[in-house]
Amino acid sequence: MATDLFDHLAEDNIPEPPDGFDQEFHARLNRTLLTIQTFEMCIRALPWFLRHFSQAVVGAIRFTMTGQYEDPDKPEFK
């Protein structure tokens, strides 16, 4: 039975896709990828960046104001 199905499908004429099919497909795919990557950057990468960058900025400001680095004997809060 499976052979009959494959033989039948091999004999059928399959129409060609429309002319703009590839362009439409790529436009939808690119739009979807851009949306997903932008969302992921805002949700995952941006908070991570802001956390680590703000630590460096606060450290630079603290050093500028006090003229010394943090006391290494002081316990860190995590």
C-alpha cells in the first residue's frame, strides 16, 4: 500500500510556487527573527549588562569621590 501511495504521488503534477514566494517567506522569517532576538536582548542581555556595567560605574564614581578603592576586609553582599 505504501508503494502505491508513493507511486501515485510521483505521478502527480505539483504546481510551481508563486513568483514572490521566497521573498515573502524571507520577509516573514526575518521579521520573526528580529522580533525574537530583540525580545531576548531586552529580557536577558540588557539586565545582565546594566548590572555589571553599573558596578563598574559606581566603583569609578566611588574612587573619584573618596580617592581609594573599596576596603577588601569589608564583606561583600551578594
